[in-house]
Amino acid sequence: MNLFRKGSTANLHAPEARVLRVEVVEARNLVASTKAGDSDPNIALYLVDLGNREIKTESFKTKPQSKTLNPKWNENFTFGKKYNLDSDGELPSLRLVVSHRAGYSTSDVPMGELNVDLATIDHDGAVTDLWYPLALSGRMKLVTGEVHLKISFNRPATKIKALGEESYKDIETGADGKEKAEGEDSDSEEDEQQPNELHITVVQGRRLEAKDHAIFAAGSSDPQVRLKLVGFDQQKTPFIRKNLNPVWNSKHIFSGVMDSALSLVAVVEDHNDIKTADFMGRVSIPLAPFNDKKPSKKWYKLRNKTLEVDGIDRGEIELLIHWKFSVQVLEAQQKKKKAHEASAIGKLQAFGHNVGKLVGTAESESEPESDDELDKLAATERPKTAEEKEEEKKQEEEHKKELSDIEIKDGDYQVQVHIIEARELKAENLDGTSDPVVYVECFGQKQNTICVKSVTSCVYDELFIFNMKNLDKETFADGLLRISCYDANSIPFAGNTMIGAYAIDASMVYSMNKYHEMYRAWVPLMDDEDPDDVGVQGYLKISIQIIGPGEKIRIHDEAAELAAEIKKENAAGGDIGSLVLTTPTIRKDWKYVVASIYKMEGLPVMDGKVGMGIATVKKAGTDAFCKYSFAGGKPIKTKVVTRQGTNRTEINPEFNYELWYPVSVPTMTQVIRFSVWDKDPTTSELIGQVMEKFNRLDRQ
């Protein structure tokens, strides 16, 4: 056995370097670059790293072929003599750029390019013999053709093992005289590691749906793909102009992905320069099948927004998915954790010192007494003693008694909503940021924060006060608070884009505790208007306090409570998800509340007669329609049914209509609102409404 160790080379010889052999065979159907309808094509070949940067140590170029759109080269090139390819984990990509050779005074004219993910090339040395389609390069507006390549590695990668801070390669000579990695017959330590980095290449699409239609031209689209994974920032491919069979070859990496219960969502959209992109199709792909850390290249059929097959052919997209283990990601996670712990302790000690000065206590009372006490902040909770369990039970009983004493009364109410800060908001801008503005709706009143430009996390610290006079207890019990975060649109009349919202019943806040408040709590934002946006879209830290008849505002010791809050966040390791009121990793489960409207009787006459005799323009009657909403979200409506008459007995409209309202669960609000309206050209008039509780329907 020959051992190759760092710093030890006596009587040893290194194994043959692993190289990549590329044969550029030919091309066909290339785009013409001259007025004569031909080109003088040549191909530049080079490697690009995971950051899409050119590796300049090795690059090659074929000889130009004269006046042809179907050139033949049969030229061979070898990569790996300077750049280390001896790893299957972090392989670069091979990029080929086809150009027309111009004169000495001008630059070469691009004819297209292609990218080959080396993870898809057989790792045991078999030749990959394929035609690769060309994609747009530079400022090209049209691309055609494909290139014939033969690609292979000269041998498998050498297994790498970690030994403290030192890496080494174990090479064993087999009976056939060939070198093989030690432990080749058993799984290496790396093979046993859980995958932690998701690599996705959006390769291409075919037969996509046309969204842009012209009078004298066939329909087309400008497709792009949006990749979403719960808990991670979404990523996008570039958009390709006017192409229903686009080739992207766009690489994306999600680092730190370790939960096999997650699903990757790929959404295909038609890019628009002014308005919001148009939905073309989506697919949801569970990660569990990729847990074997093997790359998989597959076509996926696109479905509608609710992942149903609705009879519309939306086309397909081809994805290369490789969920693998990365030592670099693991090391980065460990370093980040250590750095965070160190900084968190420093912040906690410094803050404790300041709090001690503010409240006039001794410094030692505000600071942890020892390193052991700091370690307890993140330590696993020890088993409770019998006395502690008894005390906990006593506190629970006292809390239940407090809640049983809470009574909703008629009278004046004040609701105070404090929007403190936002974090990890979904990016809606092309630069990976948003322009968030928060709207607060309470008992028919609406206020909003300032708009913060180009961020995904920001501090608002804005307080909103809503006063309700002479509110009866039934109206209060049916009221709700809705806090919505939008990405502000700078284009006039374009409308803001929903990031996410949080809704909670006023009665739930009032009944939480004897102070009737939710104090400095992190809440998850969910997009209830678009079932395509699954999972949490960001977090808001908010406080809500409700002051009822005869009650006083609770005054907080902000310095002491802020110190406790910092301790709590430090103990959570900076993970907001563990601090939110509902589990943020939960993905939306959609249910439908179905309302069947058959007939209404005895509605009031809402519109008077217009005109007299033969000059009558409109007879008396009612133009009735129904409106249906949940948690303050967008209402859905029935058709308008007109009944003419001069008294109630004649106003009996028949609808025979069903309204299906999507509800994402879990939910912190229960109010379903059903109302009847009279349609008017300017402003519709409310006839009446009825409310129901979602949990009562859910139990049925």
C-alpha cells in the first residue's frame, strides 16, 4: 500500500492526474453571420467555477472553419493539467462559446454558447457522446444549431478523507496492478454524511405556453424559472426572449439544505418589463428521492398553480438535481455557529452591563455569573424535579383562572399595534431585495408604515392606534386584525405585490392573558392570495395590545424585557423560526370553504324607479350579489341577479351558485364573512351580512 500524505514524499510517486478529455467533433445548423448566409465558426473552450467565473489557467480554441454552417473539427483538448479535477464534489462546468471569426479590426461575432455540468459526465471513464443545443450568448437575439461533443474522464476521482486539519489520499495497488482508493469496497466517511448542498441546473424547456400574443405573429413568451425552497432565498434563471423551447443551462446552489421533508418548487413565468410576470406553470419536487447523493436529470411536466392537471398543456422543463454533501458547507456552518455564539455572548455581557446602569442595579446582577451560566442558555433542558412540576402545574391553574375571568363587554375599545421590525422577507426585486411597506387593518380602519427601499430585513418601530367607540361585544368578537406586507411598486397604477400577511382575531388577542396583549412576538408571513407561494415568506416582530372598557394601558419595563429578549434569541442561536407563534417550517395545507347559494327571499328594494310611463329608464328593484371572504383576504363574488318590484315579497333572487374560498391552515383567525350587496354603477350598497367560525365548519 502506498500512502500519500501532506509533507511526506519519500519513495512515493503521485498517481496520474485526473484529466477531462473533450473532443469537438462537429456542429450543425449554426446561425449565419454574413450577408452571404454563412459563417467562419470557431469554438473557445474553458472551465467555469461554481461562482460562474472563468478559470483562466486552462482554455483552448479550435481552428476556424471557412464559409460553413455545418463545420467539422475533430479536435481534442485536455483539461486538468493545471486545474485540479480530482474531486466529484466540487467539479466546475465546461463552457463552449461559438463565434464567427471577423476581420482584424473587429471582434468575433457570437453565434451561441453552451454549458456542460461535469457532474453529469460518467465518473468511471465512459465517454459521453451527445449533441448539445446552443443558447444565446452576449447580445444575440437569435440562436440556432448544436454542437457534437465527446467527453470523458481518464479515471475515477480519488477518495478524500479528513484527518484532523490534514487531508491525505490512500492509494492501494490491486491485483491487476491498477491503483484504487483505500476502502473502495466500503462506504467512505463522506458517503455516510447527510447531504447538505442542493445543486440545481435548469437545463431547458419545451412546448411552453404562449403568453404574449400579437395580431400578425404567432404567440410567444419570455420564459424564466423561479426556484423556491422553504427557508431559503428564491433564485431565478435569466429570461429568454420570445422562445417556447428555451435553453437556460442555469446553475443554482442552495447551501445548508438538510431536511429531506422539503420540496423544491420550480415556477415558470413569462417575464414582463413593466407588470408582474405571468404564470406559465409549476412543479413541486420532493427532495427525499435525491437523498442518495446521485445526480438526476429528468423532464418534469408543468401543472397549474394548485399542482393539478387541468387539461392545459403547459409544457415541460428539464432539471438536473444533485443533492450532495459538501465539506466546505459543513465547515462554514460550524464556523458561523462558533462566531455567532461568541458574538452573542459579547452582546449579552455588554447589554447586561448597560442595563445594570440603567436600572440602578449592581453590574454583577445584570451579567451572567460565569461561563457555565452562559452555556446554560443553549443547553438542553434538564429533567424537572417534583417541586418544579408542582410549581408549573400551579402556574397553569392560575393562568386558566385568569383567562376564565376575562369577559368581553360593550363599550369603547382601543387597539395599539406596534410594528417593530421585519426579517428574511421574500425578494421581489430583480436585485434580490424588496421595498417592503406594512399595512395594518383593524375593524374597518387601515394605516401603513413607511416604505423601506431595497432590503429584506429592516426596522420600522411604528405605533398605530385604532379607537372604536360604543362597540358592542358581538361586533368585537367578530373583529380581526390583519397585518400585510407588500413590495411597493414604483410604477404608477401597477399595484403593490403581496409578500405575506398575518391575521388574528381580536378576541384571540384579548383572551391571551390578563393584559390582553401579544408582546414583541415574531409572526410568520404567509401569502394567502397566491397558492403558488408556499411556506413562510418572511417574519414580522409585532406587539398588539387591546384596552377594553374601564381598563388601563400596561406599562412595560423595556430595558429588563429587552435583556430577556436578547437572552432568548441568543439561546435560539439566532434562529427566528424557533421563536414564532406558529411553526415557520410548516408548509401551507389548503382547504376550501364551499358556500352554496341557492335563493334569497324578501330582500329590500334598493333602487327606485327612474322615469315615468314610456320614459321609464329603470324600474324599481334590487341588483343582488354575494360576497365571501376569510381573514380579511380578497373577497370572491357571485354573479349579479336582478329582481324588479316595489315591495320585499317580489325581491326573491335565485343564484344556484357555488363559491370556493381557499383557506391556508394552520390559521390564527376564524372569521368567515358572508355578505349580500346591491350593485350600483358607482358604489355598491351593503344589504346585510352573516359570520361563521372556521373551526366550527372544520369540525364538521
